[in-house]
Amino acid sequence: MTRLSSEQVLKDNNTREPNSISTLHLSFKALSDVSCLSYFKNLEKLDLKLNNLTSLEGLKSCVNLKWLCVVENKLESLEGIQGLTKLAVLNAGRNMLKSMDQVRTIASLRALILNENEIVSICKLDQMKDLNTLVLSKNPICKIGDTLVKVKSLTKLSLSHCQLDGIDSSLKSCVDLRELRRAHNEIKSLPDEIIYNIKLQNLDLGNNVITRWSDIKVVKSLLSLKNLNLQGNAVATNDKVATKIRKALPNLQIFNARPIGKYTKNEKCNEMDGVDDFSVQVTDKIEGREEKDHTKEKESAKHHLMGPNRESETATDLSGEKPRKKRKKASDIESKRNLVLDNENRAKDKGDQFNLHESNGAHFDNAFDCELEGKSIQEKQRKEIKFSVKTSGLEENLIKKI
């Protein structure tokens, strides 16, 4: 058992005057008793989440409190806060509360968060004229009744993961309601009275037991809806229902947790469902050929800069036949080689005539002691040999590439 002392609080805040402190953050301290806070009369914001508190009696004197968080403690009751007449925000989620009667007289409340408790019924909240947020998710609540009739300022109501089998008509008085969460209940339909909630923008009815379009067709009147969730209901699997909803709600941006744009793309793709298979196959073939032709043109353009392209030479034309490759005949290659050898022999013969034998491994460029005529013949023959060899080599390279 950890008891908070005023001395420790003052020390941590570097002060000796309790009334000089308006904000305290005391979470994660395993506190079980905070009665010393009665000396801090000017406290406005107090964070006590994740402790071991079983009572809030020590907060009776903190009459200036406006914001209080006691999430994840061991509270079974909210006894002790009834006199906090300036309290605007109370978050007591994840405790063991069985009733919310202690808050019914706090008229100043604007946000009341009591999720994940053991509350069975909602008390009348008639005095809370400024309440705009009410979160009661994950409580065994099975009925709302007329408890919210006079809470006309409510803009957000969350009752997901409860035991509700419907949406009470009392919500028609909540004309400013913008967000309604009723996922994971036993709801079968939407009441006609929901048309009065014309400002509703977010409606979550996921994981209920709605099966037919007729059970929710009144949703068409909620023209301000931007986010609608019906996932986990049988009706959500009906494509026709989905189409009706999207056409009826011009401002809808998200349907079943998906942006409307994705549904539109899918519908365009599904328009081909009515076309016979033969037409689709022909279309696919034409599109495939056009794509190949386009690729072939691009590769041809590369040919001028990058040399011959092997892939473009194996492309299939529109008739389905592959273009024939032009290959050099073996006989032509052999003829060229013979011509080269013949020229070399002639040059050698001429060299003998004009004493142009290679000396000591020297090439023609190092020949000497030759007459001018013999030298000109030698140079002419050498050029012919080089040209022939060069031409033959180029052709062989081209043939290899082909």
C-alpha cells in the first residue's frame, strides 16, 4: 500500500505552498491513497491513471478541479466527486464501476468517459446541458431508454461492445450528434427516428445482425455521412446494397473502412462482367499486340544509338509469324576466305619478284632496298589485303550477332 504525502508532492514541484499548484501528474506510482490532495485547493488538472486507487474520497476538497483522469485503477465507485461542480472532463475507464449515479449531478461535465467497466444501466443525464462526449463502450449495457432525451448538446456517443439490440428513438433529441458508434452489439435495424440526426457524419454499425437493405434504408436520409461502417453484417456482403448506399450519400468518403475511390475503380473493372469471353479474348490479343508493337518501335529507336537489338529481331508480328533471320551462307564465307588467301599469295609472289621477303621477322612496313615500282605494288597489294580482311571480319561479326 502506497500512500501519497503532501510533503513529497511539494518537494517534487519545488514549492512550499500547496495552493500554488494547479496541475499534478501522478500516474504509474502504485498509489492507493491520495487523501493528502485535500490540501491542494487550486488543483485544476489531476492525472492519476495506472495506480491502485479504490476510492476518490480524498478529492472532495479539490473543488476547482476541471480535468480528472483515473484510468486503470481499482475503483468500484465514483463516490467523492459529486461536489466537484467545475469538473468538465472525467475519464474513469478500465475500472470496476458498477454504477454511474455519482456523476448525474455534475452539470458542468462536457466529456464523460467510462469505457471498460461493469455498468449495467445508464442513469438520467438531464442536468448535463453541456455534455458533448459520452463513451460507455465495453459495458454490459442492454438498454438506453429515455436517459439521453435532454442531452441535446451531445455530439459523440460510443456504445460499442455492449448488449444493445437496437437504437433507441430517444436519440432523435440529439440533433447535434455527429458520431455514433454501436459496433459489436445485437442491432437488427435502424429506427426511422434517426432521420432527425441530420448532422451525423460517422456511423459505425459493424459486427451486428443487420441482414436486409430494408432494415437500414433510412440511412439514405443521412446526407452528411462521411464514414459508414457495416462490416461484419450480412447486409455488407450484398454488392447491390453497397451501390445503393454510395449513390444515395453524396458526401460519403469511407465505406466499410475503405475510401470510396477504391470502390469506384472496382466497379469500373467489373463492368466487363457482361461481355462474352470471346470478345474479351480478342480485346486482350489486340492490346497485347499493340503493346508489343510499341515495344518494337522503342527498341528500333535504340538501334540507331546502341547497335542491333536482339529482342526486336525475335518479336512476333500481327500475323503471328516470326520474321526470318537473314543468315550468311557458309559458301559465301568460304569464298571470302579463299579470296583473302589468294590475295596474300599474290602479294607474296610480288614480294619475291621485287625482293620483298620478310627479314628477321620484320613485316612489310620494315622492308627496304626495293625499287619504287615494286614498293608501290607492295603498298597497293597490302591495302587490298587489309581491306579484304577487314571486310571479312566485319561480315563475320555481323553473322555472329545475327
